Amino acid sequence: MTILLAYTANAAADAALSFALQEAIAHSCALVVVNSSKGAALGDPHLASSEQLATVRKIAEDAGVKVELEQPIRGRDVEEEVLEAAERHEARMIVIGTRRRSAMGKFILGSTAQRILMEAEVPVVAVKPPLS
């Protein structure tokens, strides 16, 4: 069994990674980190650099967690990649990072997060970064 982290290169990523590692340790699970671009856009700001992914790998390995990194860029939506990976890896949960939003942003939530929350067959945990 695994914990799946939908990783994006933003401020919420550190909080989500920390939570996912805690869960992986608590349940003796491996961690699968999925970082995908919307569509096939290599310029997508959510796509992590190789340095960022190397840092994620080091943090997980230093915590004693087996980690697998996936960065599919196949022209599919991020939520499709996350949901497919969760099924393929038999994830026990999906962890996503969220950011604080305006009233309108709260209403909309974000199509990627909303679709993962609504369509996942396992629990989905949305983690916010701490207040600055």
C-alpha cells in the first residue's frame, strides 16, 4: 500500500509533503509523488524542476520512507494522472496541497482539487500551509 502525494511546485507543497510523510511512516507505506503538467505544457508553473523533485526524494529517504517519483507529461489532465496513479499503486489515501483562497476561490475550489476529491475511491486529504 502507498500514500499518494499530488505534488505541485508551490507553497502548499511543503505542508502536503510533510503530512504525506507522516502518514507513510505511521502506516508503513511507500510514498508515490505525482507531479504532472496540465496538458503537455512543459512551461506549466506547477511542474516541478528536477532539483525540486530531487529535494523531495532526499526528504523522503532521510525520513526512512521509500519514495517513487512520477512526472507524466502525456497531454492528460493532472487529476486523471493522479487518480490513475492512485489506482495503479493501490493508494490508501491521496494527499493534495491547497492554498488559502478568496471568497470566490473558496466557492470554486479549483477544478483539479474538486475532481480529485469527488472522483477518488480512497480518502483525500487537503493540506493547507501554515499561516505566515
